[in-house]
Amino acid sequence: MNDKADKTFTAAYAEMESLRQTVSGVVGSVVAGVDGLLIIHDLGSGPEPHDLAALAAATSGLGRQTGLALRQGAFRESTIRSHKGYFSVYTIGEAALLAVLGNDGLNVARLHIEARAVAGRLAPLLDIHIASQSRL
């Protein structure tokens, strides 16, 4: 990895860490491509990050189709509440997703405010990452 990529990932991890520190109940998060491939994560033990990346893409796909069918525009975010926690997915530009895992004490309103801002700050970082990837 080159120095520019290292700085990009360091900044992205800092954003993810700030989300966990700022919002009560956030367990961790993943950044994934809309194709479901994992880019980075800050999860400790628990669910497999690659699984969360795939679930984020599936959630985004369902949201995208719902928006089209209802003529409400492009998918932006979705939150799933389960018995023991939350899974929220936010778009990061056109090509990536921020998925946040929360426990049952998650402050959802605060999450939406903070995660939208984090997604906005992650967008230019991911543009740098994508531009640095080799193409076939």
C-alpha cells in the first residue's frame, strides 16, 4: 500500500471510530462497495465483516428497487431494527455504503445525524481509494 492509501485509510478509520465514540450503542461499522465487497471495517469480535458488507449491498438493492417502484428517487439509507439491535445502511456517493451495527440501546436519531455526516466525509476519501486502484 502506498503512503496516500495509508493516509486515506487512516482518515477513514478515524471517521468510523468517531461514529462509535459519538453515538451511544454503535458496535462498529463497515464500508463496502455497492457490489457487497468489503473495503474497510472497525468491528471487533462478532459478525463477520464480509457478511455485513454483503448484507449492506442487499439492503441497498432492496432500497433502490423500492425507491424506483414508488417513484421516490434514489436510495439514501435504511435502518433495520431487530430484537437485539440495529443495522443501518447509508450511501457514500454512488459506489459505496456505510453500514453501522448497533446494540439495542442505540440512539437511532443521533446515529442518523452523525452517520450522514460521516458518509459525506468518507465520500472524497473513497474517491481517492478508487482512483488509486489498478484497472484491467
